[in-house]
Amino acid sequence: MMTDPSLVVQAAWLVPALPLLSAALIAAFGRRLPWHGAEIGLLAILASLGLSAAIAWETFTTVDPAPYEAAFAWSPLGGGFVLELGMLVDGLTAMMFLLVTLVSTMVQVYSREYMHGEARFTYYYAMLSLFTFSMLFLVISNNTLQAVVGWELVGLCSFLLIGFYWEEKSNQDAANKAFLTTKFGDVGLIVGVIVLSAGMFGLTDTPFNFLETIDAAVAGQLSTSTIVLGMLLIFLGCVSKSGQMPLHVWLPDAMAGPTPVSALIHAATMVTAGVFLLARLFPVLAQSATVMAVIAVVGVITLFFGGLLALVQDDIKKILAYSTISQLGYMVAAIGVGGYTASIFHLFTHGFFKALLFLGAGSLIHAVHSNNISAMGGMRRFMPHTFWTFTVGSLALAGFPLTAGFFSKDEILIAGDLWALNGLATGTAVYWVGLAAAFVTTFYMARAWFLIFFGEHRGAPHDDTHDDGHDEVAHGGHHAEPHESGRQITVPLMILAVLSLTAGLIGSPFAQERPNFESWTSTPVIEETTYPFLAEFATAGVGVSAAEKGPSAKILHGPPSWHPDLLLIVLGVFGGAVGLAWRFYGRGLPERDPMLQMGGLTRVLVNKYGFDDAGYRYVVVPVRDRMSAWATRISNDVIDGAVAGVGTATKRMAQTTYTAVDQRIIDGGVNGAAFSAAWWSARLRRIQSGDVQRYAGALVAGVILLVLAFVAVR
Amino acid sequence: MDPNTAGWVLIAALALPLVGAALMLLLPKDDEVRIKRFAVLVTGVAFALVAAMTAAFDYGRSGELQFVTDVAWIDAINARFHLGIDGISLPLFFLSYLLPLLSAIYTTKHLPEPGKPKAFLGLMLLLQTGMAGTFVAFDLILFFIFFELVLVPMFFMIGMWGGPRRDYASVKFFLYTLFGSIFMLVSFLAVYFQSGLRSWDIVELSNASMIGSTTFQTWAFLGMFLGFAIKVPMWPFHTWLPDAHTEAPTVGSVLLAGVLLKIGTYGFIRIALPILPGGAERFAPVIGVLAVIGIIYGSLCCLAQTDIKRLIAFSSVGHMGFVMLGIAAMNEAGIQAALFGNIAHGVITGMLFFLAGSLHERYHTRDMHVIGGGMLMKIPRYGVLLTYVAVASLGLPGLAGFWGEFGAMWAAISPGFGLADRYGGLYLALVVFAAIGTVLTAGYFLWMLQRVNLGRPTEKWAGAELDDVLRIEWVAWTPLLVLVLALGVFPRLVFGVQDAAVSVLLRTMGG
């Protein structure tokens, strides 16, 4: 499609291929190398990063945003249908490439120090590479089925890494929970992909192809039921993968994995998959008001109630985990209110500051040997680099003006506002609930920030009741006083901090002219598609055409502009939240944490709204323990009972035939005949010897006799 | 060898194991080493021949029969000796020669109690001829003979080298299958007389226009259905399977899961569907429902198992459910998926049974509670292999298990023969429930891995000396381990070979 795509774009397949190669090489030779395989992983990911940067630059600066697609037939599937293995490179792909490879690079650099001395260090690096490959394979897909393959591989790698410390049962459980919860969502994904592809039968031989599906949907060739059913089912997959309520339950538990893995999962290679897929299929879902409304509602619920859960956490990783759920809620909600650009822009900036925050948390945990913020305090004196980088990350997460998070979150709120102009209530909800959640976000991050970095250093209690005991084992013994981490940890933090400050600029009002983030990630289809239900709404309701209705019926909102009113509100929210947090936590950890003194609300939050409990009690236990027992009992008693019954009945019939018919009637009549009863019973007893050889011999003889008889008669 | 003329190759491949079994009788009973080596030699030569055949196969014409022999045989009943191989038969035929070779290699180290390698390996060779024959026989009588021939050696394998309840399991296996095959034979006879062709030839009967009325087709299909459904086994005819598998020696289980169960699904695809398309059309929704019940039900039963071998046996019920769902879709994609699922299940579950057997060799128990975890620490290589194959079995994309399962669900969304119009909603529900079955499958495999692989070894085993994967096991297993990955990454290896043959098949059905 694209006229003469540049060489780097054509070589995009190398971006996922290199980490795959590296995973294989590390697994094969890693142990024998001086850095135990880390050097292969680093080389490969650096090469991928370089290529991704070149592709990003190429797609960013190109005026013509047409996607580049190349594919070959992977396999016939029967009925003339073909499964392709292909690549689709456009701004969205390039953006994801850059994000994934950059965060992966940071994580790999960081892990060399963080995971130093781990028994399964080589395995760890092989898995990191495989994880990165899986995500990139999903991102580059030109068809839904290939995306499913990448999606499931991502799930497997996360399972293997969450369960990295598999000696402990709690970690095994966390890994299983993550895999099974996301697998449950995959039921939706797989059936959705199937439904969507079935709509393409008769239109093409490659029914999974993204671009063809999008074109067909936009052209109205897919029935409404196909789009609604297919996209809602696919959205179920996104709900579980991207941690939307109520299938978010696996995400906080996934903290059982090593901290750099958490950074990877939360920023780049796992939870973003769902939002990415929604963005990829955006023109399809934009055809249905129902689908968009459902997505928006789920997103709004998640962004608010997910964030609230962070308020009562003591574990720094859990705070960050719930903040991820909340931020993913923003992204999903944005999709639901037509904020295509806003959603993936937030995905982009969030990747940087969330990776930064997790890696920063790892640095802290490394120093104090505890995950709990109650065991920290005063850390700014011991760890100045970690302090300022973590501060930048927190500001970006809270959406402080001019940080990356500010621009992207505001885009989402503005998208909600514009949606509300169309008379759609979900837009209003996104705007106001989004603002309220921003207050919550700022408050819990300020709480964590004060408790970690200010006041007196409290230190971990001596009996070590922290979760992440392995880090300590790896690094040996207690340190008297925490100290700053080494350069392999702090340099990635600094790089990510710079990005958390600047990455937002390409989508900010400073970038009114093309190229900016919007022009980068749009394609001709995105630019031309309108929401059909809005056009109907306009013509039927008010009597104006879709064109007169202005840009709101279009997907893109145009270049970002300043919203002084929103800036003021955001500043007010920020000030209020930080002030409140300062009042509670400014002088160190209070005797009684006000967050734990909210009565019923605290109880609800500590119990995580009861989702985990209910899921276990009403889904896992009945299926695993009760239904399985019933099924086995049916198998053993009912079905096998029937089989045994037939056997017994046959035996009894034979007995009756023998005693009643043969012995009394026939034998009684033919007394003294050659075949006496005694003779028969001796023979019969021999048959019942239980000697299998004899049974088989009789059978073969029988078959031969039958065949002979058959031949003779003919 | 020219696939158009070299019919002798197929005959030679079928005869080799038989001749080998006969020659083995001449070997002295006590020279176990020589007997075992001889079995490897025979299966190896036979495999080499089939590998050469696979190489010579004309893939451009995979829809046509190749290596054909078609001569008069029992004139009195018009039965002919008709052998041939096409794209549908080839992968299964190949598997019938690969697995016995690997089994023979494995047996050189692990011979089940009470020994007697001569009898054991001789029976295995006999079994090989039987099962390979079913995939290349194109005469109903010939097919039936091979079909029954399979029963006898397997019966002995379970009955003589099996576990504590071997008598019960072997007789149940034997009688149950025999019971079904009688109805199948009656249907064969009915088709023979009804068609008016005076022919048992599968190709001719498939190409014939609709045989008999729809009512006739329905009844005749019911007979074949009973024969094949028991063999598959479909729910609710599955109860012989867990018993047979649990009691069978390792090699018996490998061949049972790897090849024998496929005879049932192959029979549906090769015989029941094309000869009785009218009956198949009426039965398809029933098959679909039973298949999906099997998927859910088999997985639930797996969750309740503590014996790892019995768990794998029940997993077969679920996996064969996916295969049958593909058949119930009655379209090309469905048949393709069913056949792919057949091969994938043979490779993966065959491998799982090898692993279960070796587990028993080490721990002398298969109870997951007794093993109690820590295998990844105790015997790490073995633990990794178990993880790998279990993950393949739960249908991870990129490994062999995925394509059959996904393909079956995908095909069932728009079933052929007008079923989409009449039963569209039902089939959508089938797809959804089958997909839920994949979650349950993931569940029992993950819990299995958690119980045996993860954690630390219990006190009972902490000090025990356990071998990690032995060299002979590597030799026997590597081909399967490679196939698990290769079929996952290159599904074309099977889909591509079958494509034309499946098209031809569907055309004869008038679909």
C-alpha cells in the first residue's frame, strides 16, 4: 500500500525475531557465558530497540500514514481459507515497538544487578527475551489469529515469571491465578475472533486479516450482530488481560514475581496487550454504540474503584499495581468515548512512568529488604537518585502539569468532554469520574511518597515478615543502613525519569503542527472513519448532517489545544490531594493510619470488594472440588454402572439359559446324549478361567470359523 | 519409488512387522538383549521404509490415492484387497510407524513386569500391522479385519503386562470395542446390500450417489457411530478408556493414545461421513453436543484425579471431544482440524504417557500426593519436559495442541450442509462451551504441575536417588518433543498435506 516503504520498515520483522533468537541462544549457551546469558539478551534487545527507534522515526516523519503490510501464507486451514503470518507496520505498531523494546532494555540492564546471584539467572534472562518476543509478535501481527498466538504466549511467559520463585506455594498460586484468570478472558477473545472471522467468510480467503476486517466493518459489510457479539467477546479478553474489573484480581497477586518483571508486565509486555488490541480494532468497535458504551462503563468503574484499593495498601508494589489497574481503566474508558489517540497516548506515557516507579520500588526494596512502606521512611537521605527519579514518576502518574502523564490524562478527560457534547452520558462520566480518580491517585502516591522518603527511617521489623524474601537471600544478610543502588539500577531510572518528563511533549499543545502523536498513530482509515451512530443521531434527532456536526463524529479530535480551565482544575485537584496527604503523613507514619480508620470503607477496600474471595469461593472451589467430583461419580457410578449392568445382565441371561433352558428342558429331554451337562460345565469352566490367552485364542478361532463359513456358504 | 506404481511398498510396510514378529519367534527366549535389539531393528527398518514413502509421496496430488494395490481377494463375497494412501492417511500412517519404533527403543530399558520381551514385542509388532492397516485399507472387509486385528494384541498387552486390575481392564476394553464393532459390521453389510454396487470398496461407495433413503442412512450411520464412537471414545462410551490406560503398560498406553483412538475418528472421516452423508448430516448436531459434553466432562474428571496416568487418560476424553467437534462441523475446516487434532493428540498424549511411565519407574507410584512436588528440583530435566508437554497439551499456540482445538471451534461457527441455518445457535453455544473447556484444561494441567513439579521435594523423596532423564529416554522422546514444536510452528506440515484430500472427501459428500 505504502509507496516504496523504507528499508527499516520492511525489516520490522527483525524486531520480534531478535528477542526470539536471543531466548533460544540463552537457553542453549547462556550458562557457559561470562554474564550467564545476559549479554545475549542485552545485545538482542539493544538491536531491537535501535531498529524500533528507526522505524518510529520513519513512521513519525512520513507524511503518508498508510500502513505497510507484508504476509505469507502460514498454513491452509481448509475450505480455501488461509492463515497468514505477516506484519502490519503503522504508527501504532511503531509506537508499541518503541515502548516495549525501550522498557525491556531498561529492565534487562537493571536486572543484571538486581537479580545478581540468583540460582536461575540464565533462565530468567531467557524468559525475559521470550516475554518481549511474545509481546512484539502480538504487536506486529497483521491478523487476529496471529495476535491470539502472541497473546497466549505472553500469558505463558507471565505465568513462568510470576512463578519464578516456585518453591513457595503462594507464588505458585499467584502464577496459576494469573494464567487461569486471563485464560478465562481468552474464552471471550477466541470466540470473539472466531465470530469476527465468520463475518468475513465469503468476502475473503484470509478472514483473520486486520485491515480487511476493518475495511469490511467500515464499509458496512459486517452485520451488526457480528460486530457487537465479536467485539464484546474480544473485549472480555481485554478485560482480563488489561486488568479491568472484575477480572483484575490476578494483577496485584502477580507481584509475586521479581520486581523488574512487574515493571515489564505493567508497562510494556502484558497488560497493555488488551488496550493495544482495542486500539487496533478501533474502527470496528466504533461501528457500534453498544460496544463503546460497555467499554466506557467498564473503564470508568475500573479507573475509580481500582484506584481506591491503593489507598489502604502498605506494600509499595501493591500500591503501584492498583494504580496500574486504575490507569488502564483510563485507557479503556478513553476507547469507549472515542478517545483513540488519547488512549494509546496514555498507554505510551504510562509505560515510561510506571516502569520507572516499579524499578524505583525495586531499588527501595533492594535497600531495605521489605516491600512495606511502613518499613521505609527517610529514604531520600540514603538514596538520592532513587528519590528524585521516583518523585518524577509519581508526579507523572498524578498528572502534574507538564509531565508526560499530565498531557495524556488530560487528553482522555477532553475526549470524555467532547463525547459528552454528543449527548452521550459516558463522556460525562469519564470526565468527572476521571477527575475524581485523579484526586485519589495523587493522594495515594503522595501518601506513599511521604511515608517512603520523609520522616525517620523506620526499618523492617526484625522478624522479617516481608513477602519478597528472595531478594534478601540473593544479596546476603542485613545491611545496617540502606544505601543507594548501583549504577545499573540508577541509570535506567534516570533515563526513564527523563522520558517521563518529556515523552508527553509530542502529544501536547506544544506539538500543534504535524507530525505529532496524533498524526503518528493515525492511518487513513482512522482519519476517514466516522461513528455511524453519531451521524444517525445527528440527522434523525437534530436535523443536521454528520459533516455539519463537526469533528466530533470523526475519530480524531484534531491537534491538541490548551484548556486553561482544565489546567486550573487539575492543579486544584493536585494541590488538594497533596495537601491532604501532607496533613496525614507529612510528619511520618501516624500511630493510626487514617486510611485504615475509615470503618466500613476500609474493610471493603482491605477485602478488595470481596472479588477475590467470591471468585475463589464461587468459581474455583465449585469447579475444582465439587463439579469435578460429581463428574467422576457420574462416570464411575452411572455410566460405568450401566456398562457393568449390561455385562451382569448378559451373564445372568446366560446363566438362566443354561440352568432353565439347557439343563431342564433340553438336557432333561435328551438325557444320555453325547453332550452331557457335566461335559459342558467342564468346558464352560475352562472358558471362565480368566486366562486372557485362552479368550483371545477362542476369539481368533471364532473369527476364522466365521470367515470360513462365510466363504463356504457363498 | 514411484507413488503411482509402487503399490508393493505399502504392502511391504504392512508385512514387515508381521514378518518381524514371526522371525522373532526363532530367537532364543532367554537372549533378551538380542530380542529387544531385533525389535528396534524391525520397527526401524519399517519406519525407514515409511519415511522413504513419505518422501516419495506426490504432495501435488495428495487428494488421490497413491501406492495403490487393488486386486481380487475373497471373490465369494466380492471383497477386494484394496490398499492406498492419500493426504488424510499419510500423517496417521506415519505416526503408526514412528510410535512403535520409539516404543521399541524405550522398551530396551523399561520392560514392564513380568518381562517376556519376546511375547511383548511380538505383540507390539502384530499391533503395528493392525493399526497401520486400518489407515490404508480401502475395502470395508479389509478395514474391518485390521480394525479387529488391533484388539487382540492390545488385549494381551493390557492383560499380561498391565497393572493390578489388568484382567478387568483388558476384558472391558476388548468386549466394549467388540460390542461396538458388531453394529459397525451390520452397517457395513447394510450398506453393501443397499448400495446395489455389490462392492465393499470405500472409494466407490463414497462416490456413489446417496445410498438408500434418509431413514436408511440414519440407521446405518447409527451402527457405524456406535462402532467408532466407542473407539474414539466419545462421551458416554468412554469408561473403558481410563481403566485400559491406567492398567496398560507404558508402551501400551502410548500406542493406545497415540494411534488406536485415532482409528475411531479416522473411521468417521473416511467411512461414515462420505458413505452416509445423509445420516451424518442428521447426526452431526448430536455428535457436536456429545463432543462438547466430552470436553467439559473429561476436564472436570481430570480435576478430580490423583493418579497422574489416569488424569492423562481422562484428558484424552476432552481432547478427542475437540476432534469430534471438528467432525460435527461437517465442513472442510472442521475435518482439517479434526485430523490435525488427531495427530497432535497422538504426539502429545503419547509423549505424556511416556513421561507418566518413566515417572512410575522412578517413584514407583503415580499418586500426585505421594510424589508431593519438587520434581523440578529433584529431576529438573524431567520436570522441564513434563511442563513442556503439559503446556502443549493445554493448547498453547506455537505448540501442536493449539491448531486442532482452535480449528475445531473455528469450523463449528459455520457448520456445513445447511446446519448453520438450522442449528446456528446450537453451534455457537458449542463453540462457547468448548472454549470454556480450554480453561478447565489449563486448570487441571497447571494444578498437576503445581502438585508434582513445583515446590520442594518432600522428606520422603529428599534423600532418594532418582535418575534424571536417561540417555535412552532422550533417544526415544526427542522425535516427539521436536514434533510437538514443529507441528505448532508449522501447522502446514499437516494441514498442507491434508488439504487436497479433505477437499476431495467433502466433494464426495456433496458438500
